[in-house]
Amino acid sequence: MPISDEWSFPEGVTYLNHGSFGPSPRCVREARQAWTEKLERQPMDFFLRQMESELDNAAERLGQLIGADGNDLLFCDNATVAMNIVADSVALQPGDEVLFTNQEYGAVMRIWRRACDRTQAKIVVQLLPRPITSAEEQVAALMAGVTERTKLIVVSHITSQTAVIFPVEAICREAAKRGIKVCIDGPHALAMIDINLRKLGCDFYCASGHKWLSAPFGSGFLYVAKRHQQKLSPPVMSWGGSVGGRPAHWQDEFRWLGTRDPAPFLAIPSAIEFLERFGLETFREQTHELAKYARQRIVELTGLEPPIPDSREWYGSMIAMPLPLGDGPPNQGIRDQLQTPLWEKFGIEIPIIHWHGERLIRVSCYLYNTRVQIDRLCNALQSSLEPT
């Protein structure tokens, strides 16, 4: 059976937006449903005697993938929830500074603006060079924004708008020299590239499972270095202890937020096993080669070179390509005027992004995508970009 048969898109749909909303393969959806049915058959037994140990097992399996101890991982709905937990837990004082690049995700910036407004701390946004020439240049540009008041650096592992892989290990190393904490926003990195949190040395790492890992929607995690675990504040206050009566653990405050179905978290190992059966490195090579093909075809169409080197060092399974600016900003400030006809006329699901004066089309390549679909996109772009 072709691996693409694990997904069942409606007839006529070309789905090139796994980076935003990555649907799970059939085997993962079945695993999630099996966990839900197990809960529904005997809720008392499941919650009191099984759930916590099964969450431990799932966290340990995830830790094996990302180079972390399962006891340092906290399951949460997605990277947004994880980032809110960090923002509510990091102690900031008036005048403290939180440092960002100018390529951070809008929702992350909103989270930290609120946290800084509450504490009279300050947001500092550092402009990074573009086009990109070297990792050293990127790191130096970010660290130039550090002052004696910098308490935390928040940085994407892979950016959402521009699809750039940032040199986060070097950033963590430079931050550690200065005694500055680092929180990494990593939803696009999980499975797309190799992650080793022990080697990385960050303080916090936020991620979503529903993107490149293809775990169920509602399956994210937060990694917390041991020195910070007792300082975390839960987003929802509940009983705070183990529902099964186990010895207290820092995860307890977050595991029981009232009654909820933990099936998305418990199906994460099934998603890992799916990709490992296919071959993680094969998956990464195959999807990168398709993104590389999309890069080549779109450059041929537009004549606009992307501002990142053609290398796996800088992009993986997703590429953001410049488009002609067109007639102006997106309609209603949200959706580009090209995005709607690509869907309505050609059945292509893909985001068009306006970012700092650039107009970008972000192509996500997954195991169900093909060169034929990239060609279909380029034909649709050529038709849609031609003057009428």
C-alpha cells in the first residue's frame, strides 16, 4: 500500500499546508480512537489506575526521539499553551528585558507582550540580516541586542513565516555564557529535523505534535530544565496532586486540569513509530528534496531568489518563497488576494504570507505530496499571477 493511502483528502484537494495543520495518518487516528474507547469503557479504572503510568510511557517515548528525560516533559495541547505556561512562570521585574528576533511568531509576541505589560518589563526585537549568509552572522546580530537587563531570549527553532532553521544551539551557548535563559519555540522542528535537548542546553522548549510529527491535534509538549520545574505556574488551577495517589511530582499540577481525554498525548508514540517505520532520515531527505524542487520551480516562474542558501542547514521540509508584491496588502489584513483563488479555482490549500514588506508563499512538503502537486501549484501560480 502506498504511504499516501494513510491520508484521505477529498477528491481534488492539493494539500500543501502540513506546516499549519498537519493531518495524522490513519494508523495514528486509529490509535487515538483506541485510547478514547479505553477511557470510555471504564473511566474510573483508566483515570485512577492507568492514565499516569501511560502518560509516563508516552513521555519517555517522546524523550527518546528528542534527547530528553521523560520526567522533564510536560504534555499540553500545543506550543501556544506551552509558551503561555513559560510566560506565566518566568519571574520578570520592572525594567527586565525579553529578547526576540524580528522573525518570531505573532502569537508568541502577543503572549510575551502581555507578560511584560503585567510586570513592567520590556520587549526587545532584534533585526536579523536578510538575505542570510552565515549562522555566525545571525547569532551575532541577535546577541547584539543583549544588555545587562536581558533575562530571557525567546527564539524559534524553525520560523513560521519564513521557514528558516535558526542556529539555536549556538544561541543557547552564547546565552549561557551571559547567564541568560532561553525559551525555544519549536513546533516546526519536531520530526522535521533532529533534536537533542540534552545537547541543546535550552531552559524551555515548546512544541506541537500535530505538525511534522503528525501526531493528533491537541498533542504538544513543554520541556523544562530541572532547575525551573518547581517554579512553573499551571494555566488552570485544579487539585494539583496525583489522581492515582502517587508521590508528588512537578507534572501533577498540569496533568489534571479537570476531566479531559488524554488520547492525543497517548497516541504520540504511534506517530513516532509510524515515522520510524518509514525511516526518519528518509522522511527528512524525501520531504526536503520536494521542498528543494518547489524552490527551483517557483524561482523559474517568478525570477525571485529566496533570501536563504539552498541547504538543509537553513530549510527542511518547508520553504517560503518570495512572490511579486502585487497590488498591496492582504484583504482585511489577514488573507492574501491570491490565496482564495488558489483554493476556489484550483483546490490548492497553501498560505500566502505578508511579512516585513515581503510577500511569501510557504510550501509544506509531506509524505503524501508529490512533484506533480508542485507542478500543479506552479501552473496555478502562473495563471493567477498573469496580468488580467
